[in-house]
Amino acid sequence: MTPVLEGKGLVKRYGRVTALDHCDFELMPGEILAVIGDNGAGKSTLIKAVSGAVTPDAGTVRLEGEEIRFTSPIDAREAGIETVYQTLAMSPALSIADNMFMGRELRKPGFRGKWLRQLDRKKMEEMARQKLSDLGLMTIQNINQAVETLSGGQRQGVAVARAAAFGSKVIILDEPTAALGVKESRRVLELIQDVKSRGIPIILISHNMPHVFEVADRIHVHRLGKRLTVIDPKDYTMSDAVAFMTGAKEPPVAA
């Protein structure tokens, strides 16, 4: 089976600090791959390297078997890779619909769109409402309300809905349940399962081991800038994963 997204021998240095040390990475079709590791292990740099936010100093990235070289996150987005960062990357003062289509606004057909550059707000609002309904976010009544008026869980839902709406090949979620309550975290996990059911593979970066073991098909353990091993959550416990991550226990050989 060919990985949907693959990194080989990735290296990224910041001066004397090596954030990625010949790191390998594979995301298989239709799976939820969790990426875990201690603070400073290089998880975020790995994700940025495969999503266009940083350019690796060495190594290759392949999307559906073809070598790619992103120069910005926009390149990755155009290739079908959507990333939901921990900060959500949303504009609080703008509406839900505006945030959903930020950077890819739809223009009206014909002369008004091409030459007058008028936006097709009605279509954007309809599409945004449909995507939120598909993901079960029925508590949002007004698609034109400002994002700053939403709860933390609703904002996460909008961010995931935006990724699900435009991420045709891969969705990357960086700490999607951080700082959320129990009920809101549960809804985000359900959103993740909903996205997976549509056949879109997901990369989940998280420190929350119960969440990782609940939804992940495989777990990529990252340590000291490289992949330590990949484990099946059905074969190991949360304590094992933490022990591998911190170096307290010898890991199995990476698959």
C-alpha cells in the first residue's frame, strides 16, 4: 500500500539546534495517525515540513507517491493538505462564513465576479452552513455571527469543518482538544471520526493519551528529532507509549 503522505530522511536545523534528524514519516490511506512526543521532540517541525510551513534542509516529501516540494502552506493547501493549528488561525472579528473561505473567497459568475471582483456571499454562506451541518454543528444558528462569539468547542468545530471542506487528501490537526472542556473535547473527537468516515486520512498531534488511544489506528512516537517507532494502540498501553516517548522503555523496532 502506497502512503498518502510520506517523508524520508527529513532534516531541519536552526543554527546548532537539529529539530529534525533524518526523520521518516508515513501516513497510510484512510487512517488516523497520532503523533506523540515530549515537548521539544520535533513534532511541530515535522508537521510543518510536510505541510509547507517550513522547508526541510534535506530529505524528500511525497504525496500519493510523487515527490513534492512545498514553498508555503498555500502550496500544500492547493495540493489538498489542510492543517488546523493549535491557534486555529482564525480571525475573531470576521464571520463564520468569512473564516471558512478566507483566502479562497468565491466570486460571482460572469462580469461582476471577473472584472468587478464581487464576492458571491450567498453561495459561501450556503456552503459554510452545509459543511457545519454535515459535521453536526447544529448549535450554530447564524452563519454570519462573529467567530469571537463562539465557544471554544464551536471554534474548533468551525476550524475542523473548514479543513474537512477543503482538505481533499490529508487533514492535519495540531492539539485539537487542548484547553477544551470534556463535552467540547468529545465533540471534536466525533468530528475526527466523521472526517475519517469520509475516507480522508488524518494526522493527529496530541498530548492527551486517552484521546490518542481512542481514535488512532497507529501511533508515531517522536523523540529527539526522529521517529522512534510506530505502534498499534491495540498492542500497547498508554503507559507503554509514555515510556517509549520519554526513553524509560526500549521501543519496538519501527515498522
